[in-house]
Amino acid sequence: MVTSYIGLGSNLGDREKNINSAIERLKHLKDTRVSGVSSIIETKPVGGPPQEKFLNAVVKIQTKLSPKQLLRELQDIELQLGRIRSVKNGPRTIDLDILFYGNKRIKEKDLIIPHPRIKERDFVLIPLGEIAPQIVKRLSNEDNKKDKYSKAVNKKSKAG
Ligand code: AMP
């Protein structure tokens, strides 16, 4: 079993119902167990056309599915809940993202794990921090180290 974190978002239709239905469906995924659910928070849309606010949550699962199988299952749930892909980054009934899959790093055309831009997205960091504070702490430590490193490099290059 691998621990994975799934990000959920909805800003179309009955947002709370969409998030809760997606969580119910995650609970019924084969070879998968839901072991943590964050609270649902309301957030402002980031990027894309002007649109309504989102509801977001993060769910922790234990799964035997491979990352690709998991992605396919999530896309199935999106379709079942009536997601239509029209405008890029536009409004959506439900969006499901694999944030982490154990410690695995994947960079393929259709699957990037850890999900890119987690660190810039409060709508992920806030619910993730609720159920996985150690991960958010680690991410912020990585950032601090990077910050210190780039400051040191800057100082060095200014010093000549
Ligand atoms: P979106 O429209 O934001 O749901 O993006 C969906 C696309 O992102 C799909 O075609 C996926 O193949 C791709 N994708 C890349 N990495 C991930 C990930 N970690 N979780 C979910 N979708 C991903």
C-alpha cells in the first residue's frame, strides 16, 4: 500500500455536493482506503478566466493502484460527476489531482508527481497542512534552504 494525497476542487454547480460525492467515490475505489479527509475551504480562483470561488479539500488514501491506474480512476470520477473539459483552467464541477504518491517522482507528458505548483497554491497547502502537517513543514523547509542558498550565491557574486 502506498500513501497518496488527492487534491479536490469544485466551482460549478453544488460545489459541496460535488466534493462530497467525489470523496464517497474515492472511498469505493478498488484496492484503496481513505485514511484522512481535510475540511472543505473556500478559495479565490487562481489563473484562468474570471470565475466563481472554489471549494477545495485534500484526501489521504492508502492504495495498491499504480499512479497511472489511480489517475485513470480519478479521471473516471471527474467524468461521472459531469466534468466537461472546455476552457483551460475554466470553471469545473470537480477537479481531482494526485498531489503525492509515496515518495515517487514522475515526470511524464500526462502525469507529473508531486503535482507542480503545490507550494504556490494555498488552496492545496491549507487543507494539506491539516492532514499532513509534516509534508507542509518539509516543503517550507526546502524553500527556506533554497532561499538561504540563493542569498548566499547572490552575496558571493556581488562580492565578485
Ligand atoms: P486539469 O484540467 O487541471 O484537471 O488537468 C488535467 C490533466 O493534467 C490531465 O490530462 C492529466 O493527465 C494531467 N496531469 C498531470 N499531472 C497530474 C497529476 N499529478 N494529477 C492529475 N492530473 C495530472
